[in-house]
Amino acid sequence: MIFLAGVLGWVILPPAELNAGSGAETTRPKLSPRNGDLERVAKRLYRKAIKEFENQEYWKATRDLIIILDFYSTYSEIDGVVFYLGESLYEMDMFKSSTKMYKYLLKQYPSSKYLPKALFGLQRIYYNTNELDESLKYFRGISTRFRDSEVLDGAYYYGGMAYYHKDDFTNAIRAIGKVRSRSEFYDYSLYTVGLAFLKKKNIENAVKAMRKLISLPVIRSERLDLQRAAHLTLGYLYYELGYYRESIKHFASIPPDDEIYAEALLARSWSAIKLNDFQQAIISLNRLIKKSDDDKFGEEAHFLLGQCYLELGFYDFAIQQFDFIIDRYPATNNIESRIARVEEGMEQNKQMAENLRVQLLLLETKLLDMIPFPSKDVPKYIKHEHERVNRTRENLIKKILEERKLFDEFRWSVEKIREEIFIKRSRKHWRAYAEYGKARAYFLKTMPTR
């Protein structure tokens, strides 16, 4: 483990994990002719596993890397085998197994070239499991000891994100601000820096960071997605500042095929209403209703449309919109009892998800027990026994992946239920607003015109 020492918070990395040349590294035997044959076979299998890893075939890579540990533990690049096994398990969200691989590498091969990458792997795992203080310990270790490492940008990014989630926005900006422009983390860093400045109520610097992001050339799809999110954020920022025309420009920058398009249309309509441009608001709202008249934005869109028709004196059209909301939530429905049933279902799903999570941990523990860690002697398994063990491991990995998919589906369903509860509760308010709007429309309709 990494531990802190001294009031300045310097990170001490113990000899068992980091001190290169300490003698803790496992000595490798000289290769005999037979060992030379094993070396060549292991090298071919290792290259195949790396190619599978790069092609995101993590299950296949895991299988081949374990085979190397089984039969070729004297392979000269065995530290790389352990590292890539840790990486493959990480990519499959098997954090417990991945952690054990990384820590084994740190302990047994402290002068390995994969050392900073293994530390970065542990930093990411602790961040992903919300153990932020532990993640920050590894971040400090990397940033003080490996200043020229290729993982430094990633370490700064995850370190800054850990600070961000601890509400330490000053240190978040300081850490993420060190991510270099050529890094794959640069786009995300700019976006997060903008959000951190926004949390600090430093609007000027928040806008600068977001504008810098949207000015970058589009060279990959991930950047385009982030730029669209930045446009949405800038639109909201300018809306809150009262620059409604500027906010409309940013909301209009989000294309119809984007998943945030409906939200952008709704926000764009609000900006137009603030400018008393009711006709433009009606165009946006009708486009929103035509595209996605769903529970999330539908009723608000119909209410705003009714308001716009009211302002323009089209009272019958306004009443139609308000009636739509009233009909969608009849007064006779007992919404609270329905919400209670939904919440009960959510609790059941949460419990099932927790049971699946425990089952996943148990399966992963079984897999760990079956992974052979390197030793000086090649294991002398009987052929059919090895085949049995290998099949068992493959079946375990397959089952873990299937269970994880089911677990993720349950988590997603819990989130959808939570969103449904929010919508059902807020719907009561839209009905009240609609009834008021309808009454006002009837009143204005009966008023004599000059």
C-alpha cells in the first residue's frame, strides 16, 4: 500500500512496491535449449494476446495470458504478461482480480517498465470504486516519482476528477490543468475544468474553458460528443446570464441526431420566450413534440406551447395544449399509491442488483483462485487435468461477463424507475399549471376586444 508521511503530504512508495533495484524482483533462470523453445512459444502467444487486447477482445486475451502463466512462467517478459492480464480484467470491470494482478506486479517486479502503468491502473480502479482518498494516494505517487511517464496525463486527469468529486474544485482545476493538449484526456479535462470553475461561480473562466473546447478541430467522435455537451452547457450559462440570443446560438448548434437534441430544443424555446419571440418558440416546441413527445419533456413543452398561444391571443389553441396535460394526468388517479408501487418495485430491483453484485464478487474470487501466478518452475500438469482447469476458467470468465451484463441491466432499470418517479411527482405540478392556464385562457377569451 502507498502511505502518506509528513505534514507536507509527500507520498512514500515502499520498497516492496516501487524501489527499483532493491533485489525484490524475481530472478529469471538462464535459458536452456528447452527453455529457449518455451521462450519462442510464449513470445508468439504473448504477441497474440496483446493483439487481442488492442482489438478489445479482452476475454480471448485473458485466456491466452493465463495460459502463459500456466506453462511459460519463466518467459522473459512475464511482467508484461501480468500487466496485460491486469489490464484485460480491468476492461471487463473485474476490479478485484485486476487489483491483485497490479499489486503482484508491483511486489515481484519493482524495476519493471510497466510499474507506472500498474500504479495508474490502481489509481483508476480506486477512482471507479469511489475510494477517492486511496486513488489520490496513487496519484500523488505517480506525479512525484514518474514525472516523465506516458501515464502522467491520465494520472492528472483521474486525480483532478477525484478532487472534483470531493468538492475540492481548486485542486481539481490545478491537477486537470496540467493535462497536455496532445493527450487523449485533454478534451475531457477542458470540460471538467469548465464545470469546476462553474462550481466555484467563476463564470468567466468557465466560459473560457468551454469555448476553448468547442474551438478545437473535430478529429474524433468523442471530441464531437463533448463539444455538443459544451454547447449545451454554454447555452445554459448564457441563459442564466440573460444573454438569450447567445444561448439560442449554442442550443441551435446541437443537431437532430444527438441524444440531447430534445433538451436543447426545450431550452431554446425558453430563451425565445424570454425574448418575447413567441413564434420562434412555437416552432421549436412543435418540433420537439413531433420528434419526442415523451414523459421527460412532453408536458413542459405542451405547457409552454399553451403559454405562447396565450400571448399571441390564440386562446383555443392554448386550451388544447392545456387539456392535453390535464387528460394525461386525470384528477381521479391516485398518483401517490402508484408512486408507492413503483418505489416498491425499485427496492426489489435494487436488492436483486445487490445480490448479483455479491455473486459477481464470488465468481471473481473463484477465478482468482484458478489463475496461476509465476513461479520458477513450469507447472507439471497432466494434460487432461489442465484441459479441465482451462475449461473451468473459460466458463467462469464467460459466466462473469454474462452476470455483469445482467447486473448492468438491473442498474439501468433502477435508474429508469427513479426517473419515472420524478416525472410522476412533477406531473402533479404541470396539471396545476395547466388548469390555471386553461382558466386564464377562458377568461381572456371572454374579455371584450376594442
